[in-house]
Amino acid sequence: MALAAIAAALPSADASQDLLPELRTPAGEFPGWTLPGDYVRLAGTITVGNRQSVLTAVEALARLNWRPTARSAPLVGRALHLLDQMLGRLRATTKTQDR
């Protein structure tokens, strides 16, 4: 999950492009609408997607149980804000399961 966040935050970095094959594996482990799967797929979309695919992903996920960022905000900021919310919920879920 941490590698997905790094790749999404720095999509043009060579290291991020090298991580893409690694993102496909966990995305395949979480098919359908699951939080880990959505998180990894969104990170991958941010890393390789064009503006329209990122916008489509952000809009689709923001309709689900997330606090949307103002549409007037830059798209990259909106996408990373959504990814941050998802990561926060993943961490909270993991902490709850570990108890």
C-alpha cells in the first residue's frame, strides 16, 4: 500500500513507473469493489492514467463513501486527497483487526 501511495504521489518519477508491475499484483488480489482494491487501482490510475481516466476514477469513487474535494480544486490534489482518505480507512481497519 505504501508503494502505491508513493507511485501516485510522484507519478512522473522513474521509480514510480518501475512500480507499476508491482501494483498490478495486489490489484488482482482484490477484485470488485473492495477498499484495498480500489486504493491500489486508483493509485495505478493516477500513476499511468491520462487526465480523463483519473477524473473518471475520482468521480466514481467520490460518490461512494468518501468526502469529495471541491471540483474546482486541481485534479491531482483531488485524487491524492481521495487516496489519503482511503489510506486512512485502511490503516484504521487494520488496527481494528489487529486488536
